[in-house]
Amino acid sequence: MATSLAFIVTAVLIAKARKAGWLKRHKPLALTGAASALTGFIVIFFAKTMAQFPHFNSPHAFAGLAVVFILLFTATVGFRLAGGPPGLRPLHRVLGRIAAIVIVITAVSGLLRFLQLS
């Protein structure tokens, strides 16, 4: 999930700067970040299932679920932008920034939870 954090925040910063060639850097970073978050979520879900630990029993778990949904929705809107209606661009920008903020909050809450359990 830390990998996802790095990719998503970098993708948002590149998109925000909008320097020449930004889209060619933004798109693979954002997709890799979203895929990484989804993969991490699935791995954690199955690891908890196999260990018979409860699911979604902390704010961190719910924030992680929210991140996955936001990232998937953001990616869907981003794909629709390619040759699609430009009116979706503001929504995509806002969703991307929200995703970056929520993934940072999720990472911090996970770190705090880990330190609390240690």
C-alpha cells in the first residue's frame, strides 16, 4: 500500500504541474498506483480471512476501502476523458486530489495503528 501512496501522490503532483509531456508520465503512475492499492487490498482481505481476523474493525480499514473505490472511480473517469467529454476533466481532477488526500490519511492511520499495536 505504501507503493500505491507514492505512485498516486506523484501522479497528482505531475498532473498539477502540467509541464510538457505530463500526461505520458501521469497516466502510468496513476494506473500503477490504483492497481497497487487494489492488489494490496485484496491481499490484505484474503490474509485476514485465512487468519480468521475480523474485517473492517478500524477507521484505517474503512479508509482503505474508500481509497480503493475512489481510485477505481477516478481511473474510470480518466479513461472516459480519452476522446470523451472534456466536461469530466474537473471531476477527474477533484477525485484525484481527494484520492491523494485520503490515501495519505489512510497511511498515517495505518502507521498509528501499527505503532499502537506494537
